[in-house]
Amino acid sequence: MKSTITDFKKNPVDFLRSCGYAFDRQTGEEWSCMRRLAGLDYPRFHAYIKLDGSSLVINLHLDQKKPSYGTNHAHSGEYDGEIIEREMERIRGRT
């Protein structure tokens, strides 16, 4: 699920940290952050964030399990639905 927060004036990574996410890595202009559920590595929310002018673009999904196909990025993930919508609302409510 993708969402945009306009007139964003905060540090993107610090903002996601304030939402309970941990920074994973930066690739170009995009940051990867994750929030574990139930204290285990999986399932976890996984957000890719980037600045687009004065807007923050958040691309969120739920990783159900660790990728199981070698170096590929295939995994059991949910990209929409009620769980993702609620998490996105929670993040947007922190702005």
C-alpha cells in the first residue's frame, strides 16, 4: 500500500523510528524500515520511504516470513487489506 504525506518537514528515518520502526538500509533516495510484531523477526511491517519534494512517500507491506528462495526477494507478503490500512493510518496519525 502506498501513501503520501504532503508538507512533510521531519527527518524521514527519525519519523519512522518514532512510529516504532527500525532503519534497515538506504538504497539511493529510498530508505527501508521495519517494525517487528510479537518480538520475533517475522511477521513484520516493512516500509520503503522516500522524499518527493516536500512530501513523504510510504510504500508499506507485511512480510509474513523470511524469503525462502536463495538470493531472490520472494516472500509471503501482504500488500493491502485491513491490517495494512490500520498500520498506515497509525503512521499517518503520528505526523
